Amino acid sequence: MLFLPVIVAAWHFSTRLNRPWLPGVVLATGSVIFYAIWNPPLLLLLIGSIVVNYAIGAALGTTGRRGILLGAGIAANVVLLGVFKYAGFFADTFSGLSGIDWAVTGIALPLAISFFTFQQIAFLVDTYRGVVRENSLRRYFLFVSFFPQLIAGPIVRHDQVASQLGRNLSTGLTARNLAVGLTIIAFGLGKKVILADGIAGFVDPFYEEVASGYDPQFIESWLIAVGYSFQIYFDFSGYSDIAVGLATLFGIRLPVNFMNPYRSTNLIGFWRNWHITLSSFLRDYVYIPLGGNRRSLPRWYVNMFVVMLIGGLWHGAAWTFVVWGGLHGVGLSATHFLRKSGFGMAVPWIIGWLTTFVFVTVLWVFFRADSFDTAGRILGAMAGIGGAFGTLSPSGILNDLDQMKFFGEWIVLVVGLAGFFALIFPDTYQIMGRNYGLNPDGRSAKFAKWKINWRASMKYGVAVSALLVIGLAQLLLRVDSNQFIYFEF
């Protein structure tokens, strides 16, 4: 809790010493300390990765064999990620297929490796394409290690922030950046500790019980599935808001990572608004190089499927993540097929929204479950298998309610409240957009009437202060507060 005020104070003081290079060094040092708190030995891995990628990027501007060097650089990053994140996964898969024990143990997963690996691959490709050029190791080190975005994104591209890491860092803390930054942090903190953690109190025990043999019921399975849809959204978008708000304190504008994904009326719209920086990375550095939609129709669909498989595997070293990604690839292909056939244009928006939300919610079961057995039992209950179709009758519903362990007024209230904020209430960047270089209209949703446009005033100051106090109190007083879900990736 003391880290943030200390690093902000040290950085602000450094901007007053008339040393243009010093604020960046202070921030980079603070970022190194921030990472080292988690696992000091693995700090060397982060530093080594940064130095090697910078050297490759510098060589890409001078060597004649640029293609070979780029390939080697990408391969080195992929191998690094593969060894630390996927060695156990591939060993277990091989053992299962061959019957030979290839257990891999003792490899710790470095914090943020999935994020800083993709970030640096994008840098190498952009350098090769001539989009960016970096001639300062100090600035590149801060670009990768900048602590607000290091742990779980957004996945920042060099051309989005590099120019800010010199000019903007020298201004020091301003009243405007303090107000905007703390407001966005407060929104993110509220999303995490009030909504996401509140839902986690029901979701986590449910999945643990099912994994231990509990037979889930129809109604509670759907309620928990919808609850997890909101939990992961508020957990990850809450972290992204906190990252954006922290960066704003230092005068840095990070890219927005979420824009109302659950209000999308088709799967294409969902992926344009969910984890935007990952979606854009997969599009620009995997999908388009594979040929995008410029190939034949079957090849186009295969490209989408492959990209989503990679996206699923990026999230976690388990076949459940691969299936989750692959099914999203199938869904995207089907959505594009329906659009090309003209069918999608005739669907009322409410039907499109409901279909998209249900599809995404069902697939989150694979994402959350620790095994196919757990996922299958929950999905079976959601589908009415095992007699659950009988719950659609009055007697079946009463019997279902009597058997459920995870149903009550509190979970309905918490999930309903989360749904209100996810589907109706204006999101962070509809409220803050004009103060963050965006231009939203301030409206919350298609079926909502009000607008909220934040400005520096006593009214908003009191509201934000209250939200910060509640959020910090939850962090300090609750012993069961959960870490951010995407810290695992």
C-alpha cells in the first residue's frame, strides 16, 4: 500500500531537479522493485528478456538478414514462454498419449510473462516493418517494465507510449492528472473488490464442490455461469482501469482494454471490445500474416480458428483453454458466414445480444473449470441433462430449489447488481472519455436514458473519495480478497 505514494513522490521530486533522464530512471527503478517483491530471482529473467529484445531490435535496423533475425527473435520469445508456461502442459499431454512419465516440476511461472512476451514480439515486428525505431535502452526498459501495465496489461505497443515516456514524464504530478487518475483507479477498485470479489464468494465454492463430486442443479448452474461472466469482466476490466489510472498519474495514456463487451449484439463485436489489446495483437501479428480474409472462404475460417486456438492457449496451459478458444473460433466463423449470407442483418438486436451473451457465458464454463469432467457436469446441468429438464415444471423447480446449495437472495442480488453495471450503467470510459482523449456520448446503453460525464467538481470528488475508501477498506479488512484472475496468465 505504501509503494504507490512513495514512487509517485520520488518521481515528482525527480522532475524538479532539471535532469530530463531522471524521472524515467526513477520510474524504471520503482518498476523493478515492484516486480522483485513477487519473486526476486525471476527479476533476472525479465531484465534479460528486455536486454536481448532491445539488442535484436537495434540489429534489425543495421543487419542485412533482417528476416532471419526477426524469426530468431520471435522464436526466442516463444521458446521462453513455452519453457516457463507450457513445459508441464506438453509433458503431461505426451505422458497421457504415450504412457511414459514425463513429469516436469520445479518451474515457476514468471509473473506477467505472457504479457511482456507478446509486447516485445510486437516491438520486434513493428521494428522490422519500419513502424517504430528505438535507440534508447533506458526508454525501452521503461516501456516494457512500466509497473502499471507490466503485470496484466494492457498489452502496449511501442508507438502508443514511447513518445510519452520522455516528454510527459518530465511534467510531474498535475492536479488534473491526479483527479482523473484517482477517479479511474476508484472505478477499477470498485469493480474488483465489490463486484468481482463479491461474486467470487459464490463462484469459487461452487466449482470446488462440483470438482469434488457435487451434482449441480439447473438453476444454480446458470446463475453461477452468468455470475462468472460478470466476475471475470469486472475483475479484468477493474485491473485495466487501475493500470490506466496509475499511468495517468504519471502523465501516460495507456490504451483502453474494454468497451462494454457484454452489450455486443454479435461475437465479432464482443471480441472488438473484450481485451482489446490482445484482440488487436492477434489480429495484426497472427491473423493478418496468415492471410486474414484475403484467402479463400475455407482458409479464412481456418485462419480465425487458428488465431482463437492461440488466444485460448495464451490464457492458460490446459486443454480447457484450448477448447474455449477453438469454440470461439467456430463461433466467429459462423458469425461471419451468417453475415455474408445476409441472415445476420435481419436479426433484431435483442436476439443478437441474447444469443451472444448466452454463447459467451456457456463457453466461460470451459475457461473457469479445472477439468473437462467439471465443465461437462456443469454444462450438462445447464442443458437439462440428468432429469434437469423436469425443473421447467413447477414441481421440478421446487425440487431443484430444495436441492441447491448455491442459491439464495445474496447471490441473486450480487449477480443482478453486477448485471446492472455491466449491461446498463455507463462504463468507465463513457463517464471519463472526454478527460481521456476519447469522445463517447456519455450514454449508458441502447435502452437507457441517462448520461454521466465526469468533471472536476465537489460532487464527483465526494463520490470518488467514498468509492476509494470503500475499496481500500475491503482490501485491508477482508482476509479472503482474491488476486486478479489474469495474474495467473
